[in-house]
Amino acid sequence: MSLAVVHSRSLVGLDAPEVRVEVHLANGLPSFTLVGLADTEVKESRERVRAALAHAGLGFPHNKRITVNLAPADLPKESGRFDLPIALGILAAAGQVDAKRLAGAEFAGELSLAGELRPVRGAVALALAHRRAGAGRALVLPAASAAQAALVEGVDVRAAAHLLDVVRALQPGDAATPLPQAVAPAREAPSPGPDLRDVRGQTAAKRALEIAAAGGHSLLMVGPPGSGKSMLAMRLPGLLPPMDDDEALASAALQGLGAEGFDARRWRRRPLRAPHHSASAVALVGGGSPPRPGEISLAHGGVLFLDELVEFGRASLEALREPLEAGRITVSRAARQASFPARFQLVAAMNPCPCGWLGAGVATGRACRCTPEAVARYQGRLSGPLLDRIDLQVEVGAVAPAELLSLPQGDPSAVVAARVATARERSLARQGKVNALLDAADLDVHCALDDAAQRFVQQAAQRLGWSGRSLHRVLKVARSIADLAGVDRLGMAHLGEAMQYRRGLPGA
């Protein structure tokens, strides 16, 4: 009778709790039993492990009763990441590798039938959890996953390409061949994205985009087709400063949990997610079994662009209200719960009416054919509470084709990004966060108004029917405008400009 214990980790949302893979060999009727709340993918590892050991020339205890327990028993386990620890546990229990060496490392990896190690999902999340645990063990992963995990500093990540590589490293004494330390992929210089100079005219919309970048504000652009709304949105990531280490690691961990995986070449680059308007609420906020991050979490630290905003389902849009406020989303299911960060910058675009040409007749020669009732129904697809949470609402007017090439190009992205970086440094030095994240107590300190300005704002709020949230968001936008101007105290000019971005939808 033999027992071996191998350390590994599961994935529950963005967390990676430790799992002890306990393998027991006993005499009796030959069998291979796997227990411990294992998903179908994990149960199928029995056949992968059996074939991989045989193909690698390693002995499989065919005449033994094999019991594999994945502890803790109440923690869900999914994917093929437990193939490698199960195989090593069997070998250790059978005496083919040194069981004492297993205690010095954690293992994760899917096995092919030939014994090759395939990448696992969530390598960066595994490394982050490993570092938080501070167990002092090495982390052994397939080569492709190890390269991603090596982005997390302070973790001893070892890379292996084949099951035999790991077995050789676990031989007793001097017979062991250590696994190579994983090396993070080369960090390429980011290629320049689309330039803001490509958008001709639209001075007001460009100004709103710069304010949004400086303060981390959400933005809604309303205008007819072809006015440049999508072009402007696609250029916002180029105006934002690069990610710091914590932001980059959080983004990489979330990307690694998604279906597309994490591309190390995009390290420190702000993500831009642009889901189609047919996306469901689950696709946007996350879900499934096991829960996976949705578009709002994959856009964490970057930009979520929702084009044709009113065409999204009502349930999908209303699901954005909580993360817009909290910067986090909790996905609850009957059997489990997962929480994902979702501190994204929302940029949305929509037409002013069903035909799209409301107010564009002079510039384009195309008259709107929608009735006032149709316009009201169309714009009414956006709920008041959702619009109340969008800081900047700007009209993007139609541009006559004959005038397009003669319009000024404006400042390039690099020049605007420099102004944005200066404004952000100013706000971070003052309050430690961007202006969009200021709470009510912060507003009293950093957005203090004199008596005249306070009366002016109160009168405007009463006349325009603002909520308390709307008033706070106007103050935050005014704070960003003042930071761009390099001014410490809010003035009437900053407040007046901020109010222009809450005038409501055209035609409403």
C-alpha cells in the first residue's frame, strides 16, 4: 500500500486555491477511481494519463487499485490541468520518482497521449495565487504557460515540454536533471495605433475624448452614420498612459481566463473590447459553468466600446450599471460564485434616431423621416439610470463630404496623450486615483466651490432636473477639465464646459 501527495491549483474565477492530489495504490481488483468533485474534463484524465505513461515508457500499475482524491473535496475542479499531478502521483506512489522532491513544487499541465505537456488556461492567475500563498515552492508548468507565468515577479517558474522532463527532474540524488527556469517573453515596443489626426474636424468630440482619457470618464457619442464615432472610440486607448505592473498583471490574468487566452505581445497595452450588439448579458458580464469573465472584465484597465448602443438587449445594458459604479462584477450560480474586476472605461456610440439622420440634413442633404414618437421610442431604449452613469454625452455632428478633406486634422495622438499624462499625474499626485473614481467625501475636498460657483451649479441642477449622481459626475468632469488646464481650483469656465456634456440626447 503506497500514498503520494502532489500539490496543484484549481481555478475559481480569478482565484486559484491550492489542491492536494492524493494518490493511493492498494491491492485488490484493478481499478482507477477519481474523486473530489471533478468535472468531466478531469475525469477523462484517467485515459490521458494511462496512455501518456505507457507511451513514455513508464510503468503503469495495471494490477493495482488506484484511488486519486482531489482535496478539498467541496472545491470544484475543471479542465485538464490535473493530468500532470495525477501522473506524477501515480509514479511517486509506485516508487518510480522521488516522492520527497514532489513537496518542493506545484504542478499543472494537460497531457497528450504521447506525454507532451499542453498549455493550461489561467497561467498568470496561477502564478499570482502562488505568490500570494508564499509557499516557497517552485511552479512547474508547460513551456508556453510557464512563459506567461514568468511575467509575475517573485515566483520560481519552471518550464517542461514533456512528462519525461519532469520525471528526470524528480529522480533521487544526483540523477535528477533540473528543469529550466521559465523566461518571460520579450516585451516588444508597442506599435503605434490609429492616430487621432485621422479624424478630421469634430473638435468638440475630440475635446470630450481628451477629457474622458484624462479623468477615466465614460463617454457616449451620438451622431449620424459616418460622422466618425467609431474612429474616435478606436483611438482612445492610444491616448491613455501605459499600464503599471499591477494593472498589467490583473489584465493578463483576466485575458488568460478568456477563450482567446493571453497574448504576451500585448503586455502593458490597454485592452480594447468591442462586442457586437447581439452579445448577451452573460457574454458582457460573464457567467457559464464554471464562471468565466465577460467582456467588461476582459476590458479591465482598458476600453469597452459598445457601438450601436440602443441595439443591445435591455438586460445586457442594465447589467452594466453595477460594474460601472463598483468596478467589479460578481457572478452567482446555484453551485458556485466568482468575482471578477471590471474597472473599464465605457465608450458608447449610437444614432440619434432609427433612420440615423436626425439633425444631419444641412450637411448631408438627407432628411430625417422619423416621427417624434419614433425618436422618443428609439432613445427610450436607454434607461435613465444607465444614462445617469455616463459622465460625458456629446453630439458628433455630420460632416459634408465636400468639406471633409479641407477640415483641419487637429493634434496627433502623441500630443494629446502627453497632455492626458500630465493631467493624470496631477490628479494621482493630489488624490491617488483618477477623477472618475472620486467619491462624495473626495468631492468635498478636491472639488470645493466658492459661493458663486455653488449657486450656479445648484441652479443648473434644479433647472435641468439632475440627480445627485449627475451633479457629482459634473463635478468630476470639471475636475478633469481643470487638471488639463493645470488649475488647482475649479472655476466657472470648468463647470460651464462640464455642464455642456450633460445636455441630454438630441431631439429628446
